[in-house]
Amino acid sequence: MGQTMMLFSVWELDLELTRPIQLAPDDAYLSFTKEDVDTLKNDWLTDNHSGKSKSSPSPTTVPAKQTTRYLEREELRKFPSSHIVLLRPSMAFMLMKTPSALTLRDALPNFTHTTHIFLPINDARNVSIAEGGSHWSLLLVSVIDGVAFHYDSLCPSNYNEAMLATQKISELLGKGLRFMNLEDSPQQENGSDCGVYVCILMRHLLLKRLLSANAREKVSMSMGGKVVDASGGRKEMLRTIEGFRKEGERRRSNDESRSASPFPKGKSGESRSPPRIDS
């Protein structure tokens, strides 16, 4: 039996779970509402997950865009010498739908020194609704190897979309890329777990493959034989959300006895929030 992977993410919630929590301007980089949390227990997205309305649900519950933010803030920052880019789903979608990728240079990260690029791939057709399709998959571009690896939990559903994204990235990089559709990727057992798979595979490939290997080591990018525990991933997220909801409650309680300072914020210290004083 293959190795089982669990998704473990950090999310910040409002005390009442009715609006995004605002702990500090630069700290609250992830936000969920009560409605979003409720959908984690079911099969359909809310508009916060995909940019779609409730009347047009998409079969996934774990938000790829929130996972990329979490990985950037909580994991990639531990490896300052790495040159890995995690593209937001909306940015990947924009790249795929733009006739000339070169026109997006100023809107996208600088890939000059980039070694790897992660792109959540969506099968949306309507350009007015970013991330609004019915299926997600993951594209991992190894710039240094000139290879684009495609992981599709409903293979080969997003084959054409992944090929298109590879062509666009190739145009941006100014170098050829060999496309590899990894047919041994873990396959979902229902029609609603594709987003869960994207998040879990993204985290595993980033942390367990790329960031854990030394510079001269050859790393296998195949996920064949791996078992993805989608249900367990959802439950783990909900437990983590509850933990950070309580942390948000504690911080809000502490803030009741503090007052904002009128003085400009300094450059030192971990928090970039305005200075605080005890009342």
C-alpha cells in the first residue's frame, strides 16, 4: 500500500466565523467565512473558493489559491535561497487565456532565476470567471530541466489545458519545455476531490521532493503508488481552522486592552502592524 499524505494548512478565522479575521494588515493573509468552512464538509465551492456564485458550483472544496499563499508564507520563506514560484490560479488562468504570453511579463513574477513553477490548472472556458471551471489539476514546470510535469486526478481531463499552459510558460521563458502527462498520478474516487488533490500534491512535491533534496540530487517527480487521503485532508484542515479560530479569539481579547499609537511604524520587529501601547 502506498504512502498516505495529509494536507495540513494554517488558516485564520474571525471569532464569530462570519467575516474574515483581521489580526494585522500583513498577518491576515488567509481568510474564510462560516460558509466557506461549512463547504469543507461537503462537495461544493463557495464564491470565496473559486470566484463563482453559489448557483454555479465547482466540484472541489479546498482552495488552491489559499494553499499557494500558505505555502509561500509558511514554508517557502524558510528557504530564502530557493527560486520556486507558486502561481495563483487566477494568474495561471490569465496566462492560458492571453494570446501572447509575452504581454503579461509585467503582471507575472520575474522568472529569470526561477528553477520551478507550480501552476494550478483549471478547465474554465469563460474568461470572465477566473477559476470557474469544473476540474482542477496541477502543472509543475522544472525550468532547470526543461520539463513540465502534469498531475491530473481525473486523467486525462485537463490534458489540453495543461499542454496550453506549458506552451505559454515556454514562450515566457524563451526555452522549449518537454510535456509529461504523468498517468500514474493518484486518481480521485469521486467528482469533487480534484481541488483537494491539487493542494495535497502541491504541498508534497514542494516540501517532500524539491525542498528536501540537495542541489546535486536527482529527484523523482512521479507520484505513482502514493495514496491521497482526501477525506483526512479535509478533516485536518477543519481541526486546524478551529485551532486558529481560538487563537484569533485570544488575540482579539488581548487587543481590547490596547490602543493604536499615532506614531509611524518602525522597521524592526516581526510584526509589521502599527505599534501598540498598553492602556
